[in-house]
Amino acid sequence: MSVLQQSRINVMTPWLGADEVAAVTAVIESGWVAQGPKVAEFESAFAQAMQTTEAVAVSNCTTALHLALVVAGIGPGDDVVVPSFSFIATSNAPTYVGARPVFADVDAQTGNVTAETVSAALTPETRAVIVVDQGGIPVDLDAVRAVCEPLGIVVIEDAACGAGSTYKGRPVGAGAELAAWSFHPRKILTTGEGGMLTTSNPKWAARARALREHAMSISAADRHASLVSPPEEYAEIGYNFRMTDLQAAVGIVQLSKLPEVVGRRRVNAARYRREIEDIRGLRLVDDPEWGTSNFQSLWVEVDASYPLDREQLLVALADAGISARRGIMAAHRHAPYRHLASEGTLPVTERLTDRTLILPLFHTLTTADQDRVIAVLRNPGG
Ligand SMILES: *Cc1c(COP(=O)(O)O)cnc(C)c1O
């Protein structure tokens, strides 16, 4: 069938509607659009939903990771263990603070680092580890912390993909000293761009709040609130990593929809599983024993017993108007990090990067559209 005869199926479609429009309109009408009361309201709602004590809203998850490393005291001369199997921001954050990323391999079932792969990557200079809930699959955080904490190594959770996933019965990130979240439209909640840093440490939260706003002693919102504001001071070099109230207003609405969005995604993921689990050569990612995934990226591994390889299957899907995506990248294959790990040294990462693709999955995916995807997977020759 020709693409012209059927609508395109995207890999992801954000769920935005009249409630978000009304929330943004109200902020515009209030006359205060930069970081202010809506950001504060979003922070407390997010902290409560994620069962953490402190939430600091920032411009995106990349800046949240950067701040996490700064408040944890990571800098030049330090090593930070990260998975290469992640969006490149996970590796860039240590680089921004002058530290060196050191790559740990991942587990083939989850796509996440484990206590074993992290242990194998530790160096005498390791001061931090960034673990990722890759594609929404919860990482086994406690196992990694048990290895790191006796050595004084801080574990930061990159929960960019993780909103709505659970670990041991609580939201992912709830048990982390520091966790970083993304509200990019490719993730589960969106504010257009946006991020959050959550932490159990009030001192780190206070420093992150100051650093996101140039380390100013008085916030812009407080300065605006007083007619004659006291002179501000700058205790150190900070950043402009602020979120706007326009974004936060959208985030508050999106957060209220999170349980429904994740519930719907899990129903759709379960249907994919039922329909394709008997296909030889395809393996669909699944919940680990310690938690549940929001399936932010529902990936399937295409192995040699399937009639097509991953690239050919992507083309077959595209021919049917379906926009699947290559799986997660490997940072050590890209120019800034090639010198840190040679090909062949991260075998599971390389295998998953070469053989996986991400299936269309979103809240409003219809059964009919899902059937079109399943039909191609079952009969890729058409
Ligand atoms: C998307 C993503 C990021 C970056 O998020 P931004 O909000 O776009 O900066 C970081 N880490 C992981 C694992 C991601 O998937």
C-alpha cells in the first residue's frame, strides 16, 4: 500500500490540549511570565508526585545534570562513570564541569548499568556515577549505591525518561540523592523544553536554586515584588538555567495527567507484547523484576534469525508510513568521546545500539494504527 493512502504514524506524539492552553493564557494575563509563582507551584507538585523532598526547576535535563555534578562537588581531575548507551547529554554533563566520563557497559535485558558493570568501570579517581533509567526502564539503583557509597562515590540518577516509572514500589528517583528529569516532548511529560533537579539534600537544593539564577542572593521574582529591593550579591559564578512560568503552568497540567498517560502507554505496550512475542528474532524490552516502566522508549531487538536486519526493518516500516526510530545511541562512537573507549570494549552497548529500534508508542495511539505496525513486524516482506 502506498504511504499516500494512509496517515503517518509517529514514534511519539505529546498529549497537549485545552487545559495546557488555558494554563498558559492565565500566565500571560497575569503579566509575569518568567520564573515566578508557577515555577514554585510546579516544583512542590513535582516533589510530592515523585516522593522526594526538594525539586528545583531548570531549563532542561542537561542543565539539571550539570548542576547535580556542581552541587556534588565534582570537577577537574575527577572521573564520572556513565553508560555510553544513553543520549549524549549524560556524557556531556561531566565534561562541562571538567571531569572525565568513564564508560560502563549495560545489561542486555534492561539497557541499564548494573552494580557489576559500574564496578568494572571504577577508577581511583571516580567521584560520581550517573545511572540512567534508559527508555523508562528503572535502573537497580540500590545495587549501584551499595557498591559506590562505601567508596564515597555519589550516585546521580538521570531520570530524563523516567517520569511515571517505579522502582521497588516508589517513583524512580525517589531514593536517589540527586535525580535529573527532562520535559522535552520526546519524554513523558512536556513543557516544550524544561527540566528538574530533585534531591534529598536541602543544602544541595539551596545551592542549585541559587546557581540556576547566577548565584544571586535575591531571586528576580522577589526583587520584582518589592518596590525598593535590597542590593543583591553574587557569591560565586552561577548560570542562567531558569524555567519560565509559561512552561511551569504547562508542567502542572501535564503532571496531573501522568498516571493516565502511563497507564495507557502500558496497555499499548502489553498489546504489542501479546501480538509480537511469538515472532522469531524479535525481543521486546520488558519490566525488570524490581519495578515498572513507563515505556518511554519501547525498543525491540532484531537478531539474526529475523528475516530483515534492523536497518531493513526501519525501511519496511517507513514504506508503510510508520516512523520507528533507531535505538539508543552509543556516546563512545561519537567524535568527542571516541578516544575514551575503542570499538569492541562495550559489547552489549554496541549490540543494542546496532540491533534495536523504537516502536511508535503514545497515549493516543489507536488500535488500528498499532495493528499496522504489528502487521509489518509479522510480515516485513509485505
Ligand atoms: C533526553 C535525555 C537527556 C536530555 O534531556 P534535555 O531535557 O533534552 O536536556 C538526558 N539524558 C537522557 C537519558 C535523555 O534521554
